[in-house]
Amino acid sequence: MVWVQRVPAAVTAALVAVALLGGCTADAPEVEPTPSASASDEPVFASDEEALAAATEAYAEYQDALDHAFQDLDSRALDSYATDEALSAAVDSVADYAERGWRQEGNSSVASTSLVDATQLVGRSEPEGAQIYACLDVSDVEILDEQGNSVVSEGRPATYALVASLRWMTASRTLTVSHEEPWDGGGICD
């Protein structure tokens, strides 16, 4: 049996329920700034702890939405939780699953998170975004073919270390996932 990917190797949204992707880098991607409109002079997040809690919640909601999209083969709800590369990759992955006749059973969970960078989020009345490390647990996830057979190898790791960029959406005053990729620098899922 082969290790299964939600999408081609270039797309990391697949890590929710499938095998490692090749070409991981140890360098965290740069936070992508977002244009914003001033709502007030009060900072949205006053501390790293507040920023991490909000980013963790947003990332967990994104992963939950991905789980549902792969279970139902319907990506329409993802735009509430993702933008940019993350949204495009997830939509493409769900379409690939549907084309292959695959569906997900079970749910992933965010086992832990830590901040990479919140300097563009903390202490700003017009925040831009943040980056987090996340340990994603996929031990309860199966990918089934049309006949109901698992296409996931028994050797698939139970957890994956990721780095995710989140973008502040001024209109909705929420964080959404804009990019995620594997993290091979260690210390995330240990």
C-alpha cells in the first residue's frame, strides 16, 4: 500500500490526513502582510499569549473545516477559514479526492501550537498576521476508496509538524490560514 496524499506534493493542506510531503524546508516562511482599514487605536491582541490563543483557535477551525470538506467532498465552506494558497490548495485537494473516489473518515486534531512570529499581530490596532508551529494528529483519520478500503499505509506517522501563516481579515475581524507547509526543524510534535 502507498502513502496517500490529499493533493500533489507541492500542496501542504494534504498533511491533515495523509503522508509526509517531500521537499520540506527548515526555514519558516515569511508572514504575508494584509492591507487593513483602521477600526480603532486599541490593539486587537495585547500579548503573545492572546495572539497564540486566537491563532490556535483559527487553525483548529481550519483543520476541522478541512476534515468536513474531505468527508463530504465539498469545499464550499473553506473560504471562511482559509485564504490565498491555503484555500486554493484545499479546494484542489478536495476535487482530487472526489475524482479518485476517495473520502476521509475520522477527524484530525491540533495537538499543540507555538508562536513563530506574532510581531505583525500583537499590539497593533491594524494587525496583519502571524505564524505558528502546529502539531497535527491524524491518528484517527482514514482515507477510503470507493469500495471502502483504506488507501493509507500502516506506516503513516500519527502526527505531522507544520508551520502555518495566518492572515488578519479586517472586515470579519478574524484570522484565516493563508499558507501551511511541513516543518522538519524538530521540537514541534516531540
